[in-house]
Amino acid sequence: MLRGVENHSSPRAAAFFDLDKTVIAKSSTLTFSKSFYQGGLINRRAALRTAYAQFVFLAGGLDHDQMERMREYLSAMCRGWNVQQVREIVAETLHDLIDPIIYDEAASLIEEHHTAGRDVVIVSTSGAEVVEPIGELLGADRVVATRMVVGEDGCFTGEVEYYAYGPTKAEAVRELAASEGYDLDRCYAYSDSATDLPMLRAVGHAHAVNPDRALRREALARGWPVLEFRRPVPLKKRLPSLSVPPRPALVAAAAVGAAAATAGLVWYASRRRSTA
């Protein structure tokens, strides 16, 4: 159970949630791969590889070196992708693809934090074009995500403007705390990956959710709660019990396009296959 309702005469507090395998059961970006294929953003071969990449992600996630190689590769792969087209594809398929894979336990935690008077912030390495609509669906107050530079033609230039990963997530949390008046000692954070240790260490109440081996070891050493989320339940089935309706998420940092993140994981999946 969470601690009691916030005293609004005291400094504010927030709950920071990683997204993939913490709030939802899959990779947010890879979940849209079939839709991207149908929309002509990726070819059939890439769509098949994203299915493999989703398997790799669910089996063990990506470590620091793999994430860095993904970042380097995606900047070239996404160049020329139309941002509005990506957003339209995500909007059209959001409820069908994301709603069924939201963890019931995570949705309950979000509701409890809102009831207690805390802001809810989604902090994800995935692209803003995917994360922002999911944030709205969840009723998040703010979103921190990765962002690519968009040219005057409305397409990704291939340059990464902001990469929400590792230490940069922690920096975003601290910047939000300064701008919004959050007391980090009273804030909460949730993640499944050891790559988010900087963010978890930045708050007073860190939680490991479905943790990888490295995060589980760290959580046990530090006495952090280890949570196991196992029940994806369509959010629409929970709507009667939700006390806070969905509302537009405020972009706290900025975000890699969904197409770019997909491209990077396609590359990683193909690299794993070629070296296996």
C-alpha cells in the first residue's frame, strides 16, 4: 500500500513510471510494428524482424551497450519518415494495441498515486509519437520521452534531439522536481531495468517492477520493494473504477520518433540473429 494523502501545504511529490514492461507488458514501439508495416513505414522483412526483436526484449531486455548501439543506428534509419503519418498510425491503433496490454497492477498504482495527490509522470526511452498518446490514455500528468529533430518538410532529419535513457532520465526527473516543486525524497519511481538505476536512485521511494537480474540484485541490496506485475487487463474494463479521467499529457522533456526506435530494435534483432 502507498503512504497517505499528500499534505498540499508541503512540497509536492510525483510518481515516475518507466513504460515498457513496467506499465505495459510489451515494448510500446514494437507493438506498433504491424501497423507501421501496413502504413508503409517498414517493409515486410523489417516487420518480421520486429516480431523477433519483441521476443528478445521480453526475454531479457537490452543492456547499456546494446541501447547505445541502437541509438547510433536509429538516427540513420529514421531519416525521411513522415512524423504526421507516424502520429496518425499510432492514434488509429492505440486503443486496439495498447489497451489490452496495460498491467492491472500498474493502472491501480497510477490511480492510487493520483488519489494521494501525487502527479504521475511517464519516463520512457521510446519516442514521443508513441509515448505521449499512451500517457494520455493512462491519465499521466507529464511525459518524458525521446525526440528526433523534425525538418521543415515534417520528416525526421535523422538527428537525435533528446535521448531519454539512463542518466538523462534522472536528469529529467531532477529538472522536473526543480520546476514543479517536487520533493524528491517523497517521490516514487518504478522500472524493470537496471539501465534506470540513476532514476530510481534519485527518489526516496524506488520500486523494481518485473526486474531484470541486475536490477533485482540492486533492489535486494538496497531494500527496495520488488513488484511482480502479471495481469494485463484492458483499461476500458477498469474505467468505472478509475477516479481520474484521461487528460492530455504535458511533455516534460522531449522525444526518438516511434519509427526511429523501431528501426533501432530491428537492427539489434538482426545483429543478434547474425551473431547467434
